[in-house]
Amino acid sequence: MPKMKTHKGTAKRFRATGGGKIRRGNAYSSHILEKKSPKRKRAFRQPSLVSAADAKVIKKNLGIG
């Protein structure tokens, strides 16, 4: 049986935390920034967690568990 390969597109966008959750960057943070409030733009810098429903597929693509 061949090895399971990591999906490279997924690997560039997501990282696993120590507790096994999946971290992601925020959307809407790269352009048309004038109309967005400074508070909202600062919040985009912090990574978010992926929902449990989506995490299952992402973990499979990353080769985790």
C-alpha cells in the first residue's frame, strides 16, 4: 500500500494546534480595507479555528489521525 500524501494546498492554509484543533487564517483581510474598521482589521491578524464539521476533512488531507 502506498503512503498517504499530504494535500499541499491544504497544508499551506491550515495548521494543527497542540490540542488537535485546526487553525486557519481569516478571509476578507487583503484588499478593500478602507471601509473596514481598524478594530475589524486587527482581528483579522489573529488566526481562527476551523469548525468541527470541516476539521474532519482537513485533518484527512493533512494526514493527521
